[in-house]
Amino acid sequence: MFRNKKPSKSIEVTKLSSLIADNVQIVGDVVFSGGLRVDGQIEGNVINKGGAHGLLVLSEKGSIKGQVRVYDAVVNGHISGDLAVEHFLELQAKARVSGNISYRQLQMECGATIEGRIERVGEERARDEGDDAKVVEIGASQQAAGMR
């Protein structure tokens, strides 16, 4: 009568094919496909190659100064720049984002901080029907219940 439904995974399991170690600093843009784990520092844009369902994992030791455009992201480090995530974004407890964020699905742990705008982007069909995206402004001096 009742079926046990398998819970759907939020992030498509992707093999992390590249690592930027904590003793590495890159100055310039990084374009990747597959999976990228960043423990070091990047001064430049981080872009998921068009059409690829790539995953960015930014550890608590890692930082990015530049624009980030990816399919899925797990962030526990610092991003100074706008973050556009096409599918699923997970902000872990030590995540610090100074810039605007756009996402489709968001999971945010207590302790994560954002300085900028957060915009949920929905399906294209919903936009065509006149559904406005949800926009929330969060500043350094604002604290939302449950965000800290």
C-alpha cells in the first residue's frame, strides 16, 4: 500500500577529479569540468565548463577572490565575489560569502555568513509564468533568526 521512497540526492555524485592544495595559490581564471576541490587560494574566476554538471568543494582552508559559476557547490571557506549555482548550494558552518548569491536549492548551516543578496532562481517555466524570484538582502549588521 505505502511505498518507501528513496530520498533523492541533492548533489549529483561526481568524482572530484582536481585538487588545489592548501599550499597552492592561483592567480587567474580556473575553468573545470567534473569535480574541483579547493583547499588553497584562487584570485580569479572559477567557472564550470558549459553544459557540465561540475561540483565545486571549497574547504574551510580555501578561498576564492572572483566570480564563481558552477552547477553544484559545497562551500566551507571564503568567497569574495558573486556566486551563481545552477542547481544545489550547500553553505557549511564556516562558509563566508561576500557577494551576491543565486541558486536553485540551498542548504545553509548555522554559522555560515553572507554579505550580499540571495536570489533563488526557479525553473524557466516559472519565470515565464511571471513568478518572481525570491530575493533576500543580508548585511553585516543584520542577523536573521536561525542564521547564527
